[in-house]
Amino acid sequence: MPRPIVATIDIFALQHNLSVARKHAPHAKTWAVVKAHAYGHGLERAVRGFAAADGLALIEVDNAVRLRELGWTKPILLLEGFFDASDIPVLVTHQLQFAIHCNAQIALLEAAALPDARFHVHLKMNSGMNRLGFTPDQYRAAYERLRAIPAVSSITMMTHFANADDAANPDLPLAEQVRRFRQATAGLEGEHSVANSATDLMHGDLAYEWVRAGVMLYGATPGGGTAQDFGLQPAMQLDSEVIGVQHIVAGDAVGYGSRFVADKPMTIGVVACGYADGYPRHAPNGTPVIVDGVRTCTVGRVSMDMLTVDLTAIPGAGVGSRVTLWGKELSIDEVAFAAGTIGYELMCALAPRVPVQEKK
């Protein structure tokens, strides 16, 4: 029989979470963000789960083409734009919208000899996050260069917020990014796209014409509360089984580096899941897990193929016991928080060797 680890994807949960995003921004259109293979959930499932979205957004040109092959006919947006002149014919063939974030991309468009092309461009502003985009004082010049390109048929003005989940952050308040964006785009013709998941859930007045819903669609929180607080449902469940049991006494250590040492007699369960499956190696002792429906925790260091859990208070547990690493019974955000990371990382880190099935 196959190794007992499996990830289960709930298409209904994807659909439900999209409806939550749309409900928070009822007058806006919604991009469903499906980068990193739909945050580890799979493009094929995303196409079905987000069928009601107004468009799909991602960063990988080849995966944008794959979405067309899967039958997606509505808009597709490349959030980082294109990377080379050779990408431009692909944009035309597959009718891909794209971000423009630097002068080098504009120069490539200016040099492209595509008289019949009609590009829908999303001009990125760096309003303070300092990743991609034109600073506010550069923005209008970039806008005018794009307007002068005959193939550019529309320009959507776009920025990304660093602290929408922490609007009063003293280093970069949300209000300051909004002020910079509004000032730099005043009087410019085009739609606006500024709202990520946190903005959609907590600052609906900033929805404008488009929202870009990401991690919320997969049932994890972007911050500012738990996923359950926002009515989101987990779309990924990771389950395995206990494959071995050890009975130890006070003074016995568990795992590489002997990071955990028992202070009393304990029963230790060995679970078929490790960092090669996508579980975080840095998860500390005490990271929550569910065994046979009972909450317990990890002990010892996570290894490549296995992790160990405390079965002492679950006397009926043994080889074959069901283990939930995250999902409906245990929030992926809680596991991520315990491991010092975020739910996004755990989803995206799900390894190809883990079988994936759909919830029936």
C-alpha cells in the first residue's frame, strides 16, 4: 500500500472563500490569485474552484498558458509582468494582461513590432513597500510612455499594501500608502487595483474596481484575525498516520540532536510526515497536531520523512492512528504560528511526493 500521507483539497471551500471575497467588495471585480500552483492547491482545481472569479492572477508565464489550455477564457493577469522580449508574442497569442513595474519593460513594449496587439496593462506603483513599481514621482512619466504605445489599449493603476492587516503600523501606515497612490494617480484615466486579501476583508472602502484575493481564497488568514473570524473555510487538509510507537522513560531523548528529553514516562508516536513532505523542519516541540481526534503536539526535531508526537494522553492510539497535521480540525495558521511562519508558506511547501485527492 502507498505511504499513508495525503493532502485533500476541498473545491467547495475554494468556492465559498471566493464568495466571501466578493461579498466584502460587492461592487468590485475579483482577481483570484493562483500563483505558486494556486498556493499548492493545483491549477486544475483552481480553475473549477474559482470559476466565478472575474479573472485569475499569477506570475508564471507558462502557467498562464496552462490556464488557457485548461479552458479558462476570462482575463489572466501576470502580476510581475513579462521577463523577456520573447514573452511578448505569448502575451498576444493568449490574451494575457500584465503588470509593468520598470522602465526596461516599457522599453521592450516600445520596441515590439506588433501592430495588431491590444495590451491591457497594469502599471505598478511603489507606494512604500519598496519591492516592484515606480515611485510616485516617477509614475506619471511611466503612464505617459505607456499611453504613447499604440498597442496599449488600457492602463489599470495598481499598488500593493505592506500593512493592510496592521493599518496603524508606525513604519508605513496604510493611510500613507493610500495618500501617495491617490495623489500620484489623480486625474489619470483608468481603473484601480490596490486591494489584497487583508484589504478586501478589513478595508472595503479601498476595493476600487478590482480586488486581488490571494491567501484568503485558500482558507488562511492574511492577518488581522483568524480565518474562522472572517468566515473562511480551509481548502487543504494534510493527514497521515502513526507508523511506529516507542515507550520511553524520564531521561530518554527523541530525534536528531536530542532536542527533546522526557521528564517522565511517555508514549511517542512516529508519523509518516517530514520536511520532505512540506512540514516545517523548524517546528518546535509543542507544535499542535490531532491524533484520532485528540489534540496533542510534536516532540523532537522534524526529520526528512517522519515527525514524532506525544501519545501519552491518548491510550488508544497506536500504529494506524489517523493524524491531522492541518485542516478542518486544526487551522493551518495555528500550525504556522507555532512554527514561526505563515500559512502561505506551509501551503506552498506541500511537496510533489504527497498524493493529493479531492474531498468527496
